[in-house]
Amino acid sequence: MAGPVRMVLDGPYDLSLSLRAAGSFVPGTAAPAEVFRAAVALGAIAGMVEVRQPSLRPPVLEVSGSPPEALPRLQVAASRMLFAGLDLRPFYRLVEGHPVLGAVAGRLFGLKPMRPASLFEMLVIAVVEQQISLMAAYRIRKRLVKRFGEPVDDLVAFPQPDTLAEAPPEEIRACGLSGRKTEYVQGLAQTVVSGALDLGALEDLPDDAVRAAITRMRGFGPWSAEYLLVRGMARVDVVPAGDLGVRTVTGRYLAPGGVRLSPEDVRRALVPFAPYRGLAAFYLLADARLGAGN
DNA sequence: TACCAGGTAAAAA
DNA sequence: TTTTTACATGGT
């Protein structure tokens, strides 16, 4: 293992809190971790990266990883996964004084989302999570990773597009995906392998162009495109307003009576938080999860 | 047991 | 064109 490399972030960050929040979205939550660890695909092989936070103020991160020669790339990957480039200060200024979001941001000071190492993984997760509970989706994802992923130490990197493209459909179904979702995942994998969809190039496109590129594929509707934008691409103003979890939590926190909102009402309720509407929704979801005793 | 859970495409009306 | 329906798993 090489490193650590030291980074100082712009604006507040609390890795421990962010790990706890990420864990709260996953069933069977393990004991709260202080160290972020992930397997990262590096072309033909996979590497492993670890991140620690020795100092909260100023927010310092220490990144280590293996193999040693991949440390620079692993550092880039870790920065990406932890939203290291996102400065929370303008968001906090925006919600300061808001009766609900101000209080939530105060409780969750330093919280940032986490995202998968690749947009491909985010898109597969989106398909897996369609319609079924996060609990069920998590189990299915774990089976996919175990069956098709690349082991590194005690971790497993998410399967590569070519692996899923070439896999026998029945083996993907055996992980718990429906026949239809198996077609979606393999269609995505083939589209990426063939070069018809350049995931790297998406990063340079505006939101609407990304939406169009994603929804062109069978199995990827508006929700999946918005999920990719906000969760995978850090477009913090994007909100999947049709998302059941978002509709429920925005209702609970922002609507009189606390009832689940319609997608239109979700958009209305989040208007004051532009250009951070997606981040605001994430804070509400995290607050609900963490407060619920998870 | 039935129903719901961070949707989508395809069939039926 | 608009409205149903099928899909798979896991918790309650």
C-alpha cells in the first residue's frame, strides 16, 4: 500500500458523518466506519483505495492505495467518489435561516453524498433500483458484484461493461434481476462496449443533453437519467421529482400535513433551493434516515 | 397473505 | 392517445 497523500479540501467536510449517511441507505448497516475503502477498476486490473480524515478543521484527507504506481489515479477516483471538489459553503449560505433546511444543514454540517467509482456502475444501480425497495436492490447488487466483479484484497470492484455484456443472461437473472432488467443492463453494457455511448464524454454535456443520451437506451427513463445526473455526475441542482423517496421526504419536511407530494409539488417545494435542489433533497433524505435510528 | 418499495416498456382500451 | 399490466425481490 502506497501513501498517504494529503489533501486539504475547500469548505467543510465530515467523512465520518458522510460514511454514516451512506450506510444508512443500505440495509444491515455495519458499525459506523471512520475509513472510506473502495475497490476501483483500473483498466484490466483493479486497485484499492483508502481515505482517512485526520483533521476536521481544516478538512484534511489522507489517501492511500494499492498498487503503488496507481496511487495518482486512485486519488482522483477517491476524490470523485467523495465529492471532494464540491464546496458546501454556498449551499449553507443559501439555506441559512430557512426554518427546515437551515436546521437540517446544521445537524448534518459537513455531509456530502458519495458516489460509485464509475458512471457505468451508477447506471446499473439505477436499473436494479427501479421499482423495488432499496433493501431488495442492495441484495441483488451484492450478488452481481460477487458473481461478476474483480476481487481486490477483501473488496470487490464493480463488474466491467464487457463482463456484463458477455455474460449469459440467465446468470444475471440468477442474481435476482427480472428478465426485462437483464435486457436493460446488457443493452447498456453493449452500448458502452461498442462505443455508441461514451460515458466519459457525458461529463462535458449540459443536463438536458445527458438526459437525452441516457433515455435513448431501452430501460432508462426520466428517473434513471436524473438519478445519474445528481448521484453519479454531481449535478447538484437536479432532482428526480418522481422518485418515491424524494416525494415522501419532501412531503414529510416541507408540506403541511407531511403527506407525500406529487412530482409537480416536489418541484415547487424545492424551488427556493436552486441551484442546489438535488443537494437539498439529499440532506432531507439523509436527515430522515439518520434520525430514524439507523 | 397482500401490499408496497427511490420505474419502465409494452399491451390494451 | 391514455390507461393498465408485468416484472422480481424482500420487509411488514
